Amino acid sequence: MQSNRLYFIDAVRAFAILMMLQGHFIDTLIDPIYRDSTSIIYNIWSYFRGITAPTFFSISGLVFTYLLLRAHSKNDDQPRIKKGFFRGLILIGIGYSLRINLVSWLSGYFSSYFFVVDVLQCIGLSLIILVSLHILLKHYSYIFSVILFSLGCLCFISEPLYRDLVIDNLPLPIANYMTKVNGSVFTILPWFGYSAFGAFISTVFFRHVHRNRFKLYTIITFFTVGYFLIYYSSWFLLELHSITNVELLRLSASYNFLFIRLGNVLILFGMFYSFERFLKQSIIAKIGKKTLSIYVIHFIILFGSFTNYGLKRFLNQTLNPTEAIIGAILFVIIVCFISFHYAKTNTFVYNFINRKLINRSKN
């Protein structure tokens, strides 16, 4: 089967990482008195900031599953499977390492803050789950697609059941993947749902991307389904509730941010896929290939990983809007510059994994 490279993926990742950079900078350093919910500008900023995480999880599931399917079609998916497991573990490891405070550790103080789960841990675990599903279902392509779609729906619809979940009978490092009561920023539910939907989209791309007019029909579908999810998914859930009398559907519709955000993601996919030919060799596409380096660097500079000396320590909630906007622009430029010219996080980590895999196969 012919499989084309999906160039728009890098552009989507670049958009997500840039939105994350400015979002984290402004949210962390702006004075709370300027968080005006009546301001149109603030509401637009807040809305787009809310798209960042769903986009990250969705595009991660899409790109990695697409690569798995492409490798499987060539009967050469074992290296990709091993790489997927190791990449997931590496992301989890980096996520935890960014919470290390060497100053405190050297002074003999260890905080449970180290076990807080953030985006990297959840993406890493999501990749491991997707690889596991691929191993189980790689010979049953359509069943794989149905299960991915079903898992995504289940994660979203069941959100009221675990929204305020408290877990006391599990070790803290494990419980933090399921509950936010201990400070976790992200939990595997519902966020794996976005990865599952992204993986489902990858199965559609892989089967049909070579067909005539596929791109046109896909762009139309992205916009149509995205529009429906944003404006009518709550109505649809309520209609299902009236038919089935399942109370969970009504509860899900009353706080329906997950399907709405998925609609936002699909609109973004449609926009970037529409302009894909202009993005192939652009700086945006190059930024999309450096997301891990950018994430690590921004975390160290802004939150003070390892030393506890970051911008947050000195400027926390002190900036006015003008200072925050100018600072965010400079922050984005500096982080990207360091990532492109001085940091080799992506290359080093993944080359290290490849060397380990090669050595293991030889032994």
C-alpha cells in the first residue's frame, strides 16, 4: 500500500508547542488582576490556550500510530514497536526528571511533588498503550480502528465518573495517573482519549491517503465534524440520553468540554492540512520536529527544573499585559533559538535508544 508523508503533522505540532510556550509564560507571570473574564482579548487567549493539550495528545496518537501502520505494511514493525515502548518510557522519565530539585535533594529534603504527573508522562503512557493495542490487533485493521474510536468515546463520556476521583489505596506514583488531588496537572483519563482519536484518524489516513480526492474529502470532513462537535455534541449527547435514558450521557453533556475541544482540534487539522504544501520546508515545520527539546528548555527556564531558579521564582504573577505579551514573544524566540542551535535533546535521546536497541538485537 502506498503511504504518503503527512507534512501537516509537523505544522500542527509547531502550533501546539508555540501556544504552550506563550500560554505557560503568560499564565505563570501575569498579575491575576488582569485575568478579566469580560475581556474579549483575554477570552480569546484563554480559549486558544485550552486547545494546546488536546492538540498535543491527538497529534501524538496520530503520528506514532501512522508510523506503526506504515512499518507493519512493510513487515518491519518490530523496531518501531521497540522504539515506541522505549520512547514512551523516555518521555515518562523526562517528565519526572523535570520535577527534580537538586538543591532540596542535596540538603536531604525530598518532596512528593516529584511524583506529580504532567503532560510528558501521560503522552508517554499513551504511546505505550497504543503500541500494546497495535501488537494485539495489528492483523485486524478494522477492529483496531473501531476499538480506538470506542476507547476515545468511552474516555470522554465517562468523565463524570472520575472527575473528582480520590484514590487512597494505591501508591502515590500510580494514583497520580488517575487523580488530581495530589497535584497532578494531567491524568491518563480523559487525556488518553485524544490520543485514541488521533490514532483512529491515522488508520483512516493510512488506508485511504493514496486515493484521488482524499485530501479534499478529508479537509471537508475535518471542518464538518469539528463544527458539529463544537456546536452540537452536547445536543447529541442529550438526544442519546432521551433515547437510552442513560444518566451518564446527560452528565457528560452538562460539562462537555472534551468533545468540544476535539472539535477545535479537527478544525486545526483541517486548516493546516489545507495549507500543507506551503508548510513542507517552512520554519514552522522545523519547529514541529523539535518539540521535545523546546518543552524541556522552556520548563527549565520558566519553572526552574533542577535548581528551582526559574523566571517563576522572580516574576511570578507580577507582569502587566504589555510586559507579559512582549516577554512571551521574547521567551518563544529564545527557547526556539536555544533548541535549534544548542540543544540536541531529541537527537541525543532517540539516537541513544536506537543504539540500545541495536546492541540488544546483536546480543
